[in-house]
Amino acid sequence: MNDSLTLRPASRLQGTLRVPGDKSISHRALMLGALAEGETIIQGLLPGEDPISTARCLRALGAEITEINSTEVRVRGTGLGQLKEASDILDAGNSGTTLRLMMGILASQPGLFSTLTGDHSLRSRPMGRVSNPLSQMGAQIWGRQGGKYAPLAILGQSLKPFHYHSPIASAQVKSAVLLAGLLTPGQTLVTEPARSRDHSERMLRAFGAKVYTDESLTVAVEGPAQLVGQTVIVPGDISSAAFWLVAASILPGSELLLENVGINPTRTGILEVLQAMGADIQQLNPREQAGEPVADLRVRSAQLRGTTMGGSLIPRLVDEIPVLAVAALAAEGKTIIRDAEELRVKESDRLAVMAQELRKLGAQIQEHPDGLEIQGPQQLTGASVSPHTDHRVAMSLAVASLLARGETTLENPECARVSYPDFWTTLNQLIL
């Protein structure tokens, strides 16, 4: 693909599609497969750059992993506590999930020395939120600004059980602490201020770990655990489905059927917000695959209306806020996004970047420290825009371009490969 891509307005979208495998589940399936005894078979894994980074790190630590693809990946694990020391620096690329969850795994492997880094974007993202609780468990972690930023060096230790009261709702922080607890005698607990996605808890149970949850937003894992290889079927990623849900909702005459989408209740904030905005979305054939709820989603165009989103809802749709900002531009009335300051420390400052790039298309957006305020509907005009190397920004701007008058030039479209390698091909197939 060229360094830029020309996008044109579309009249409508029509068709049936499957979105790539869930990125969060793909990471965790690779990691738990590498830590388990025996073989893990993963079907539907996301063959994006982030899971490829996870597989690369795990291979360097002794796990045997076949070529990453969406059909079938086989992982031969080392057994818990049996990772070997990598001979080189572990590179997490652009993947915050890889880096943060690997910190929990490596911190609890006694005597194992590891160095972790990532690309320029990842080296600017906060890692103290993970190194702090791990250090309180007895981990030895060194890094820039006292372990707040990568590169990080970790010397694995025998950790002590710990109850961590997290100041933020973050599945990555929670998962890192739980993974560290797998080798720690007794119970390791995490309490969050709001519920974050629970893929780690579900998959840890499936692999044989003793995991406990309650209604007080606390989850516990009991160690030392024993993990046994499993067959994991990865559902479609609702965060990837979000682009099509919004695009079909705002383009008159559109209708799409998205097959096999994960509808884990800790991830369905996007469905709740779009339905509150008046979207026409149906859940068909609900079922369960490998402990995860799945359904087919039919979406038809509808006149959206503004809404307000914030509070405990935000962790359940944090990755979908960029494309929801696009939906707000097509909606009647005011949309307010608040309590979303976490977006400022993603692959880019997503609040600032979405406001900046949508303004290039003629949008009027008020940016606040913790969110955005958008009065719709607004008419957009094609322009040259940049995703700032952020995959979700790139695809959100693509959805906006479908509404714009004239041509939009998107720089660096290739960054979408992080989570959706076939996005541009799929877009071309659906446009009528």
C-alpha cells in the first residue's frame, strides 16, 4: 500500500462479513498457551501486528508457536515457571497489552532476567501503573523514570500475595497482577473502581486456574496454579466491528450482517451507546464459544441522536470512542463524552488527535481534558488527514470520509494492520 490512501464518499454499505479475531483474547490465548503444559490450539486468532509481537516475545522465552494466522495456531507451552531466559531484548512493538502483561509474567519467574521495549509510541506510554503493584509484590523492575516507561529490565522473583486496589479500571493492569499471582502462593487480589473487560479471568479458568470474582469489583487468583493446554476459539472483535456498526448506521440505505462477534458484557458499551442514539442493531443467534458469549449483529441505517457517555460505561467502550465521535457528527443534537482521559495515553492522544483531524474535515468539536463535546449533524468536506500512526484513529477517519463531500487523503493507512489487516479490502467490498 502507498504512503497515503484516497477515500471517497459512499452512498451506502451492503453485505455480510466477519471481523478479525478479538485482539484481547488473541493475546491471552497465546500467553496462557505458552505458560500451560501440553498443546494449545487457537482458532480464529487475530493475525495482526500486536499478537505477532506477543508470539515473538513468547518464542524467545521458549514456547513453540506455529505461524500466526487466522485459521489455526498451535502453541506448545513450557509449563508454569519454566520459561527460559531470552538471549536478546523482548520487543513488544506497538502493543501495550504485550508489554504490560509480559511484565506480570516475567516478574514472577525467579531468577529470570528480561529486558522489554517497544516502538516510539509504546515507550511513551505509562508503565508505572503496572510496575507499582508488581513492585509491592516484591518484583524487581528498572526502567526510565523509576520504571514508569520502557525500556524496562525485570529480574524475576518469588513474589508475595497482595491485594491491589487499583486507582483505574484497566484490564491490562488487572491481568498483569493476576498473571504474576499464578506462581505466588496464596491469593492475589485486584479491586477496581469500575469493571474492566474480563477476558483474563474467563481464560484463566478455562486453562485450570482457580479464579474468584464477586460483586465488589474484586477478582482473585490462587497460586501456585497449574495450567493445561486448551482449544480456544477466538470470536470476532467487537472493537473492530464498531467501525462497521457506526458506518452502516450513518450511511442511509445501509445494511450489514456481522457474523460471529464477541458480545462479552464487559465489552458491549458500544452497543448500548449506539442503541441509546437510536441505532438499529439486532443480536441474532446468541451462543457461547470457549466461555465467551457470541452473536451475529445485523445493523441497518438509522437517524441517530446525541447522547452522553461517561462514568463506569467508559472502560466498556474505551477503544470505540474515536469512531463514536464520528457517529456524533451524524447525530441530531449534542453528544458529550466525559471521564475518558485514559484515551490520552493510548497509541496516540486519541481525544486530541480525533478533534484535530476531524476539524480538518470541517467538524466543530469542543475538546475537554476528559472528553469531547459535539453538536450534530455536521457536514464534512474531504481533506488530507493523519492517523498519527494509531490504528483506531485511521479506521475512524475512514468512516468519517464516507460522509464527507469530495476526496479525503489518509496518510499512513498501513497502521490499521495492528488490529485489522484486511480493513481496506473489506471496505472496498462493502461500498455500493
